[in-house]
Amino acid sequence: KDKDQPKLMTTSKLVAVFFVQLNEAYQFGVLLPIVVFMCRDFGIDPVWLGVYTSILNASFGFCQFLVSYLWGHLSDIFGRRRMLLLGLSGTFMAMTIFGFSPTFTVALVARCFGGFFNGNLGVLKAYLSDITDNSNRGFAFSIITMSFGVGIVLGSF
């Protein structure tokens, strides 16, 4: 009987997905315009600025890559919403620590911490699969791509 009824995809659920993915993309984009100046203010030798800024930029994505499957597995056990909320809370803490970082090491640890708590793209896709069916899945998944683009653009300002 449940197979005949379409799954309930509400606007509020799509808005939540939009902002969770926007948060992830924003964290990639927000760092790009300022990371060179931040590393310079940490006292890094100008000859090594490129190396240190690259490490700081890549650390988030690398740590996110390391835990993506773990976040998906944990969301199967503890629930999608709970894991998304945990990830957003960890991301908030990481960004706050990053913003107040007095040294490169603290900034690097904060970026890694943010990456570890932001492996939620797989969780988001699983959540969308849970709340959609074949009639509305394409539209729902396009929200992820759109919000990523918006997050990158907003992060660059």
C-alpha cells in the first residue's frame, strides 16, 4: 500500500538540505580570499606562503574525504537528522576556532576538525532518497548542486 503513495517531499525539507549543503560549500569558498593574508599574519615566510595556504585549503577536503563513508554508516545507525545536526554543530565549533586561530597549527587543526564534522554529502543524498521517489528525485538532487554553487559564490565575498 505504501509503494503506491508518493513520498512526502516538503519545501521545508528541501530548504534544510539547501542550507546544509550551502554550509559545506561556503566553508570551501570563504577561506580562499583570505588564507594568504591569514598565513602571512601567522608569521610564515613569504617564500613558503603558497605551500602553507595550500595545506590549509586542502586539509578540510582531505579530512572530509576520510570520514565520508563513516558519516553515511553512522547515519544508517543513528538517523540522518541527528548526524546532520551533529555535523553542523561540529562545523560551527570548527569555524569559530578557525576564526580566532592565533597560529597556523591551531588554524590547521580547526580546518581538519571542520572537515571531520562535515562528511555529510552522503548523508544528504541518503536523506533525499528517503524523502523522494522517482517522480521528484531529480528536482530534489538538483538542490544539492545549486546550493553548492551558491555557497562557493557567497563564500568568496
